[in-house]
Amino acid sequence: MGSAPERRTLMLESLLDAASLGIVALDCEQRVVLWNRWMAEHANLPAQHVLGKPFFSVFDKLENARLEEAVRQALRGFPSVLSQTLHKAPLPLFARPGGRRIQQAVAVTPVELEGASRHCLIQVSDVTAAVTREQLLREQALELRTQTFSDGLTGVYNRRYFDQAIEKEVRRAKRSSMPLSLLMIDIDFFKSYNDHYGHQLGDDTLLKVAGTLSDCLLRKDDLVARYGGEEFAVVLPETGKAQALQMAETLRARVALLNVPHAYADAKPYVTVSIGLATRRGEGTLEAAALIRAADRALYEAKHAGRDRVIALTSE
């Protein structure tokens, strides 16, 4: 049956082979002295082909300076952990031969052996399932956020997002002493459009106008939101009155170029928009609510001046 030390050694080997993680031990020269069954199966390298070899020669295509440094640190007495967030797959280990490369969490620990030089223990855990769950949760959270802040019809931001964004941009304008402009945009005679062409074509027109407004905004911080019904809001951070006026005229002209027929409008025989513009100067004191009211007043004036035009009010 063998001696007691032999039985203990066999038991230890059986326990290590039964472990559901990779276990590798290196001597002071970084040679492999222990390689459990999990490592053999996931690396597709039997222990007899690995034992006694330098660890970093076993994986001839391994390029992970952090892992090599962790091993050197462990042999000097300092443990390390390589998280999967920063080091997703430091070792070429696979779910099965020809399968996907697994995501890994790696712990590198110094081991003191009586009567022998310091060794290094490497423990490798398969965290692929956890990573997949986290990714799925992030995707679901992103989808939920998109649904929460997007207008269901047009796909642009909704009123809820706009309310948060305009408050944030006003605070940022205060901190940076930069101007902030707001455009309120209304589709002219949209009620008569719906009455005569039907709500399906009305929805199509809302989609076209929203897409056109979005396409004209090239900076990442500019945004368009559906403010309500046929009204849209465009937020232009770090944009003074002259530049905002130019953008507003571009938006007005681009919507007209859609050439969507509107035979029941009192102005033009196609769909047009009226735009009200208000600007908060860099050194101004205008709050978000006041900026919105100013843009609304400008929009009111644009509509009563004949529509299909931009009106900019003097603001703080």
C-alpha cells in the first residue's frame, strides 16, 4: 500500500486533480513542478510534457508582461492578483480543444517550503460565465437606459432626457463661462397635416424631421430631443448666438429640402419649421427654466411672423 508519506502524496495529487481551477507551481528558476489535471485539459498540455520546463517557454506565444512580473514578484515574496477586467485571458486556455478562449482571474502567490528555496503558486479560475453575465447585464442596462431616454417614435432623446441635459449643460456653462444656446423647433401647421394626411403620414414626417435635425448635429455634445408633439429642442453647448443662428438656419433649410408635400399649410406647399433661439452668454445668469422660456418666446414670435423662419431673442 506504500508508506504514509507516499499515501499523503497520492492523496494530495488526487485533490489537486479534482480541483475546478488551474494549479501550477514553479520553482525558484520558474520551472514547472506541479501541473494539475485542470491545466492539462484547458491548455491541452499533459503534465509529462510540461514538468521541469520553464513556465514561460511552455506557452511560446504568451505575451503578458504583467504575468511575468507577477511571477518574479512572488518569487521575491510578494503576491499578486491579475483581474479579468485588466487581463482578460493572460494564458492560452480554452474551454475544450478548439473551443473558445476562457476569461481568467489569476492569483500568483509565494510559497515558503521548509528546506527549499521559495516557490510560486499560480491559481487560474475560469470566470467566463461571470464575465458573460456582467456583459449581459451591462447590455440590458444600456438597452433599458436607451428605452428610458429615447422617444419611442422618432428615436431621438425624449423630454425626460432633455430636462436633465439642459440642467447639466447650464451648470457646465456656469463653470466654464462658455455660452449655451437652445433652439425650440416646431413643425408648421402640423395639426392640419395630420387632419388631412392622416396620423401614419404624420408619424413618417416626424421621423423625417427628427432624422434631419440629428444628421445636422456633428458635435458629440450637441443633442436633439422631442420636446412634445411636433416640437423639438436642440441644445448647443459652447455655442454663441451668431453660431447658433447659423445652425438654426441650416436646420430650417434642411427640413424644407425634404420637400414633404403639405398642401394645407398657409405658408409653403411643403413641410417647414419655425425656430426660436435663445442664448445664455458665458458670463450670464440665465437658469435652465429661463433659457427655455426665452427660446419659447422666440418660437412664438417666429410663428406669428409668418413661420418658416428663425427668430433669436436677446438673452443674458
